[in-house]
Amino acid sequence: MDKTASNYTVSWIHQIAEIPKEAWDPLAQPLTTPFFEWDWLHNLESSGSATGKAGWMPCHLTVWRDRTLVAAAPLYLKGHSYGEFVFDHQFADLSERLGVSYYPKLLGMSPFTPAEGYRFLIAPDEDEEQLLRVMVAEIDHFCDRNQISSCHFLYVEPEWQARLQQCGFSPWRHHNYIWQNDAYGSFDDYLKAFNANQRRNIKRERKAMAKSGLTLKTLSGDDIPRALFPLMYRFYENTCDKFGWWGSKYLTKRFFEQLYSTYRHRVLFVAAYPESSQDDRHPVGMSFCLTKGDRLYGRYWGSHDDIDCLHFNVCYYQPIEWAIDHHIKVFDPGAGGRHKKRRGFPATPNVSLHRFYSSRLSKIILPYLQQVNEMEEKEVAAINEDLPFTRQES
């Protein structure tokens, strides 16, 4: 450990198993997101999904007061830009042309998870502003000492974003497609928000399940049969394989299997069964979500066969119905696709934060980001102007 200000010590660790769960989780559990809790991050590492061999070297920053963990930053040294969903490959290309080594870079996010909520984990009774300064200074020192080209925080918590910008990090704006609960009492209430044409389309897509002889079940926590976890890996694998090189297959079978014993209390499966089935262990298709508090997060899905409208139902409509019934306020369905906007997911801004330690990179990239951010604001406005909702009379 290295001594730093005000009786704090800092330490860089290379696997979260070095920190007791009982020390880490009091910092992570108050967050709205589930993706920085000890069990989730440990599963990513111990399953072989987020490891140095995979290009995700855990390099977590921890801050201690005596023997008490008071702050932590989940961080990774990245040897590539895959699995981030913030596409900075053009920065890497520029670095190569300038003769600057872009990799490894230091990255803060939950691996393979493009969901808003990243921030430093800080104990509630500590001086957050002081710890923020201590941690940023240590990150700067670490990157300088190890000749790291840049530091990036992706999908940051909005309130935390402003604090990091004050520390000199530059924003890059993006967007996801996010559903928000407008105090709907039922799925039918939700349908009323759409114009007549799209309301008919959604009803038709919902009815497609019965026409295909399928029924949908939502299973959570202890109600999930253990067999569904390795099956979810096979569905995930099949879906990724359909897209070849772009399939983004990052998680191992062991990751899904370990979720049963360590994290099923946060898991939600939407499974499709033949109407005659009496066995919950053998769905023909399924989506995998996580839930915490008033948030729902869609992650992956797959099926044995191509079934009309199955994707829309297990990934969007059934989770939305469950969200309404369980008073969920926000549903993030996962990465990708403008097709989400037709089903009630407006484009919603999110921000990544960046610091480039090469002056040559900074001089080129930072003005570029300012231009991109202006274009991004216009794009979000244009997408949301074309949503299929009922127009309110002015």
C-alpha cells in the first residue's frame, strides 16, 4: 500500500477476490445499478470472462483508512476496445499514426455492460470530495508511472459526471434506448401512449406468441430452475454466433452457471414454452435480465429456432409488463438497435469521460469531441421527434 493524504492508503489490486465481499458491498449496494456488486464482478473474473487473457486485466483502485475499505474504483487495463460499446477505435488508429501507444488504456466500467451508473464507490460517511481528489491524483500518477495513454470512464452516473468534469475529464455524449414508467397501471395503459398504427402493430406482435403455440413465463430469484442458467449460455452463444465476428461473445458458460449460486436474487428470466409444456426447465427461447430496486436491465437473449416476434416479446413486451406490475421506474433493454424506439424506448443520452495523457492526442481529440457532442444532441432530438406516440394537443 502507498501512503497518501489524511491517513488514507491506496492499493491497486488485480482480482476482486483480494477484497472481502463484506468490505466491498457496503460501498456498492447503495448504488442503483447492480453491476458493481462484489458477486457480479467476482463472477466475471473467476469465470474467465474478464481477465488479462481476455484483454480485461483487473486493476482496481482501493482506498483504506487503517484496515477499513472506504473507497474503490473498478478499473481494467484494456489491450483492445472490444466489449465496451463506446467505439473509440478511431482514437486507436489516430494514435498509431502519431506514433503513440494507445493500448493498454485504463478503463472504468462493468465489463461488457453498456448500462449507466459508473462512479467511484465511496463509503457514505467519508469526505467524498477529498476522496475523489485522492483517487483521481492516484490514477494520474499510475498512468504516468506506467506510461498509460489514457483513462476512460464509460456510462457514468449523471451526478458524478459533473464532478469528474471539474477534475478535467472530457465528456463524450452517446445514447441508449431506455423505457421509463409514466405511472402506468397496466400494459394496456402503456399501449394508450402509442398512436393507433403502432398500437395495432404491438398487439399483433403480442398475439404472435399464441399463434406459435407459445406461452411466456417470468421467473425470478429462487423460482428459477437451476437448469435455466447453463441453458441461457447456450441461447446466448447461439445468438452471438449468428453475428459472426460482430457477435460479442464475451461471457463463458461458467459465468452463467455461477449466477445460480451467487446472484440469482437479482436475475429475471422471461422464458417461452410450448403451451403443452409442464416443465419449466425446457423453454424454446429466453431473455436474461437483472433487477435492483426500481431498475430493470435487459442483457441477453436467444432461442432454438427463429420464431415470429419472439424477440420483441421476451426482450421488450413481457419485461415491460413485469416492470409495470412491480413498479419499476426505468428499464434499460441493453445495447443496440433503433428498432427499440418503435416499441416505446426513446433515445436517452449517456456520457463517457476521457483523459488523454498524450498532449498530441488531446489537441486533436478534445476539439473533435466537442463537435461530436453537438451532433449527438441533434441526433437524439431527431430520433425522439419520430417516436410513434400519440401527439398531445398544444
